[in-house]
Amino acid sequence: AVDYNFKKMTPEINQALKNRQARYYQLQSFKREGAIGENNKGYVTVLKDNATASTLVSAENRDRRIVYEALAEQNALGSTGLLKVQKAFAEVQQEKAAAGDMVQSPDGNWNKKS
């Protein structure tokens, strides 16, 4: 896996990381229910209509985007940097997913992780 690091921890990055940590267990609960899955672009997707899950997904994806953009910029990855970071994190998030969590394959299909 590619190793991207923060060169400077800004208040915005720090807050995004804290936000993600604060919602971790709630996200995991929705993942276990199959209401949320890890997509192939490094973000989470609502798979079952649920207002709470939708709000959680929007907040999580906003914070992931802050982190990804900062990593792309701070590691001088150029115009395709964001896509590279998203792809790397999609792979990491899918590797970290628990058995039974929904993950999206590169071809776009959703499967339960075994």
C-alpha cells in the first residue's frame, strides 16, 4: 500500500480526524446492519434508506474528503493526487472492513466481505 503522510497537521485536518473518531462506533453499527458500505472510491455509501445513516454518511464523507485533499496537497501528488489518495484509501478501508460488511468491488458490484 502507498504511504501518504501529513506534513502539517492543520486545525481543519485535526477536527476532521476527531470527528471521524467520534462517529466510528456508530458507523460500524450501521455497517454490521448492512445499511452502510465502503465504496470503491474511498467513501461510505448508504445502502438502506435510513435518515440517521444518511446524515452520518454525509458527515463522514465530508471529513474523509478533507483528509484526502490535504494528503494529496501535502504530498505534492499533482492534478490526479486526489484520485490516487481516494483509491489507496478505498483499498485500505475495504481491507479493514469486518466480515459481513458490504464492500464495493472495482467493477461497481456490492458484496458482503467474507
